[in-house]
Amino acid sequence: MRGRGLIAAWAMGAAFAATAQESLLTDFLRKTVLLSDAQMTALDAGEVVTRQLAADAKPDVAVFGAVRVAAPLETYVTRFRDIAAFRRSPLVSEIGRFGDTPDVKDVATLSLEDEDFAAARKCRPGKCDLKLARTAIERMHAEINWSAPDARARATAVLRQVMVDFVVAYRRSGARELATYLDKEHPVDASNEFQTLLENTRYLIAFAPEFHRYLSSYPTGTLAGVEDFFYWVKERGGPKPTVSVYHVSLWRDPRGPVFVSSKQIYASHFVRVGLDLKALVPAREPGQGFYLLDLYRARIDPPGGLIGAAIIGKIRGSAENSLRESLKTDKTRTLSP
């Protein structure tokens, strides 16, 4: 009888925790994200809802999305770990995961686009169509004879090694190893950009302060149960194919939710730094699945001129559309057999 009493007490406690989580979730969606009644109804019906959030500065993009997934939360987590399969799409042409000891073999399938080869050849500090640090630019011109028949192969090899060296340095020292980009007239310190981005992600500070501290202090901080891995991807969703490197941190909060952070620590075009933060919140009733919440923030190269504001608006609208499609795909992949 004592065992049954303990089981009943545990079940009541779990139900209370789930109810409290769902109440907090509802308050968050209504009062913080400002979803409408119609959007809340659509969310409960399993539809994707999205909303652009207020940006803190001109270079900022901030969008939020959510969907209810009628599947076990653990199914999503398991499939997400196989990132190459999970992110496969017509827009992803190349992708690979870095090993525990990053090696050039991890990026062996990365190819160099024609326009990026041409950009690398012309690249100089302060004027470059690729986002590169001074050391990478100098290395390209020191190690490559641009008139030689193997120039493209050598440029590809140098860029692969630069990516590996970057991940190794980041794993060793964290955000301070992020590049100072010299593709424009004024240098951009990506380390400062990322800290600004993380500080502006107030929802994370409020709802998972320990996870926020871990992301801010990586790699010196510790957090029980967190998983980290790195991957790279070439995507064709924008005006130019873009190569990005991501640092993923996955953490199961003892209170129930699972948090997945994907730091975009390098992008060859457009984005200085980015952060995609997912929260998987269990539904109140067993068997009802979970809510997948997704907050995407990025700091971009702000367009200037008289039409800059209009271009920024289009960029933010495109980010919202991309997030909507991403959530639809995530749901489909989680529900597939």
C-alpha cells in the first residue's frame, strides 16, 4: 500500500507540475509574446503560429514561432541528434557534423561555390564578399597561387582548414574566439555581437537562467546533463548560398522542458551571429505530446541608404516565413514513422 501511495503521490506531483508549466506557457504566449485568441486556438489545433518581435536595434532580427506536436517529446530529441538527417531539405545542399576532435575530414564534402571562389580571390581587408577574419584573408593569399590550375582546390582546402581551426579554438575558449570580420570598411567583433544577442534574449534569462549562464560562459561553465555538438551546413535559402557553423547545446530541465540552443557562430554571408532557441514543453495530459516553441534572433549587416528600412522589413518578414516552414518540417519529421 505504501508503494501505491508513493506512486499516487508522484503522479499527483507530476500532474501539478505539468499544470503549472502549461499555465506559465499560456501566460508567456499571451502576455509576453502577445499571441491573439485566434492564434492560441490555432496553436491548440496543431497549427503553426508565428510573430515578429520587437528588435532592440537596426541590425536585429527577432521572430517567434510555436506548434503543438502530438508525439512523444523524446522522439523529437532523438531525431534532432541526427542533425544531418533532421535538417535535410531542398535548401540544404551540404551538411556535416564535427567529431569530438574536429578534423578536416569532417568538412571533406564542403565545396566552394563559383561566386565564393571569385570573392576569395579578390578579398582584401575591408573589402570582401565573404565574411572572413584578417588571419583567414592573409592565409588565403599566402598559401594560394591564384593563377595556378589547382587554385580552386587549394582555396577549398584552406577554407576547410580555417573552419576546423575555428571550431577547435571556439571549443577551447568560447565566444572570445569568434572572428573580428573585416569584410566591410569597419571591423565587426562577432564576440561582442554574440554577447549583445544573448543579453537581449530576456525570455531565456527569465525562464531558464542556468541554461543562459551556461551558454554565456561556454566552455568554462558546467551544467548537469547538457549535451554539446557542432555541425556545418550550406544553405541556398537566400540571395547567395551560405555556409554556417553551429554550436548546439541540448539540455533537459529537471522541471520538465527541454531546451535546444543552436548558436550560429559563423556564416559566410549576411549574418554576423545568430541564435535559434527551442523549448519543448510537455502538454498537460499524457499522450497529448508537447509544444515546440522557437525563438530566432540574429544580428545582420544592416542595409544603408534611403531604402534600408524597407529592406530590413523584408529581411524580418523572410525570417518569419522561414521559421514557419521550419516548424512545419520539424513537426512532420517528428510525426513520421
